[in-house]
Amino acid sequence: MNITEIHNSAAIGWRWNNGHGATYEIVWIRGATRLRFGVKPEKTGEWVTVVMDETRWSCDGTEHGARACAHEFIATC
């Protein structure tokens, strides 16, 4: 699976495709402990996003922690 990491001054995102027409993304706002998950189906082309379950998919508020959590989630896909 090819994961693209996207950086800007406020956030980092990890984006990948499932090979069946959908694009997925996890976004971490710098300093936050929560991550957001989004999916963009090819048919609609519109992002649907949710805050990920904090009891399972939260991080320590660091870039390293967010990256580790995102990659752990992606491995389950």
C-alpha cells in the first residue's frame, strides 16, 4: 500500500487508496491527541470525515505519536 504523508504548518495527513475507487486519509492537527479519519468514494467525490475513537486511536500529541498511531490504523485496513 502506498501511503502519502502531507505536511503543512497546522497539520499532517496520511493518504492512501484502497484500489477499489476510494481514497482514505487520517489527519492530525499539530498538538492534538485526536485524529480524524476521512474517506472519499470515487462515485461521489466528497469527503466524509469523523473523529476517530479516542479510546483506541489517540496519540500523545506529538508528531511521532500521531504517525505511529496513523500507521498502526492503516495496517488494519
